[in-house]
Amino acid sequence: MGYEPMITENERDRRTAAWLIETYGAEAVAEAETRIAGARKPYPSNIAKVLGATLPEALKRTENAAARQKLAELRRMLDEHLS
């Protein structure tokens, strides 16, 4: 498997990626991306495992504003689909 950059699909992934870079440095995170074993994808949680990091609980929570925005997007998509 060749090099794949970190995958950030949602707000939690973005927060986790930012925390990893701030805590370990961009170079260490980039190097960890290359050491992911097997068929695992380079999601921030897998990179954290390679680094031996324990993620803070605060990263797991989505802020109310972000959650409301995502819900509004889903409602619009549903409305478009049903109309």
C-alpha cells in the first residue's frame, strides 16, 4: 500500500487531526501516516494509535453549533429527496 494522506471526513476528524499536529508536530504525524499497518486507512484515530496517543474526551464531542448545522444540512437533503 502506498502513502495516503490523512482522511478527515467530519468535524471530529478535523479536531483530532488538529490536536495530533499540535501535540506531536506535523512531521511526526506525517511519518505516522506511513506506518499504519495492514489495510487500515489513515484516519486520525488510526494515526493516534500509531503514535500511542490517548485522545482527550473533549475531542469526541461535537459542539452544538456544528451539530445543528449538520442537522440542517441533512434536513435540506431529505427535503430535496422527498420533493
